[in-house]
Amino acid sequence: MRKLLTTVLLLLLTISIEASKKPKFDYSLVVVPEEGGIKFERITEDADGIFSEFLVGKNSSFLGSMKKSTLDWWVNPQIALSPDGKKIGYINYKNKTSNIMIKSASKGGSSVQRTFRTNVEDFTWSHDGKTLCFTEIRGGHHGIYLVNADQGSVVQQISNGNENDLGGVLSRDGKTIFFHRGEGLASYTLWSYDRDSNLFSNYSRGMTPCLIPDNPHTIYCGRFTDKKESEIWRINFETGVEEVILAQPGKSFTTPQLSPDGKWLLCTGSSISEKEQINNTDIFVIRTDGTGFTQLTYHPGNDLSAIWAPDGKSIFFLSQRGSADRIYNVWKMDFNLQ
């Protein structure tokens, strides 16, 4: 059953790029030459069991009469940081269930389980630090749920159970949940749920909404092209203005995250290491005005699901670096661009 669900997830929420054969590479290396001067710190350990069953994978698909190999990755947020930056959350896979685990973002150590479900897929932390908003698949459908970030196991269901709702994020005041709804292969629309009125609202095409503090009418999001490549857009619901911030033919960029100072967007993107010629995912930034596009990571292992530290001076992300067995862990890196 789990294998079937994973196949469905890959069809629902992955982006694809053309993939090539991987030559041998020592994945136990933490840093590659292109990353010189950047400090990397591992936060979790292999024993933490980061859920990686479908994070990044290669698949074969038929496009017309031609078979094409593709690199797919799960675009929804897999890690989250408490607003004070003291705790890091990740999704753990154990006993054939996936759940949210919380541990110290600086000291490491033991982890505390915060959901007691079956198939948790993504999550975010509320601005006040009191709530975790997560997606779970139940009865063949993806739904949005809320749970206390610190104690108890009572869960509030937001989705009605008949849709495919994912990537939920709470507004700054906690009254609205923004998310995206899957409506077919590579077809997603942005929605919101008002917790006071219990009303759902539909806005525009897009996925993985990224909210802007003090600007409730505008969001950043990922959006597919007709070639199934993902771009980063800014959408103003009030004026109807839609702007593309990051797009490159033959590449994809997903899961935008706005820096605390509002100047940069962090995202996961498709890449290829020049020396090893390995197709993988890496971390990129671009200024919110569309300038200053910069690739931050170059390791042939996959780097993805990046988020900002509250001070904007470091970034947390998932990576296979430092593991000969390509096991995913949460890592932290410095950010010094102005």
C-alpha cells in the first residue's frame, strides 16, 4: 500500500528534468571546491531517520512515443524552524509511519515526536510558535491538519477529506491558512481557509505559497509551465498583477522562502555538477526584484527543502552530503550575501 501511495505522490507533486547516468562520487565529502568558504554544520544524525522515501528520485516516463528519464523531487516543505530559531522539526519514518519530530537546532541530541499519525508528508510552523500545520494522506486524499507544537496529540482537520490539499502555511495572525490543491497531473491552484468563517477561497494557479509579512494580498509561489518545468512567481490577489521572478528554460525552481529582511528568495532547483556531470537538486537564492541569482550549493548529493534562520544569516536544509550511503540529514550553512 505504501508503495502505491508513493507512486501517486510522485505523480501529484514532483517536477521533472532530463536526467543522466551518475558516475561514481564519494558522497561522504561534506564540501566540494565550488562551495569553498561556506561553513556547513550537520544538525541531525542518521539514526534520526529522516523520511526520504520519495524526496528525490529518477523515473522513466513516456512522452509521446519517446521514453524519457527524469529527475523528480518532492516540493513541499520537509523541515521547519521554530520562530525563535531554537528548535528544528523534520519528518521521521519509523515502523512504516511518517511523523513530525522536534529537536534542538543548535545542540542536536534527542528528538520529541509531535504527531502520532500514519502518513505525514509536509509541515510548517506558525508565526507565534504554538501550532504545526501539516499535510497527511488518509483514504487516498491529501489533507491539511493542525496540532499543538508543544504538547498533546489532538488534531484539527481543515480539509474535507475529498480533495488533495497540501503545503499549508498559517498567516501571521493565525486566522488564515494558505495552501495548494492538486487538480490533476502538474495542475495546482492556490487556496485559503478562514478559521473564523470556515470559508474556503480560490485565488490563482500555483503551489507552495510563501506569505509576505504585512502584505496579505501578495504571495510567492511555484508555478508549472506547459513543459512541466516550475518557475517562481509573485502574485497580487488584490490588483491581479502576476510577475515571474525566476525562470530558466530546461530547469525548475520550487518552494520559495522569503528571507527575514524581505530581500531574498530561497528555493530548491535542478542542477548538474560540472565535474561529475550528475543531475541533482541544489539550493539557490534570488533577490525579490529578480536580480542577484546565485547558486549556493554544488554537492552532487541532493540539497533541498531549504528554510531561513530567523536572523537571515544562515540556512537549514536537507542534504545527502557527508553520507557514503546518501542518507538525508538536516544541515545548516552560512549566508553572507548582501
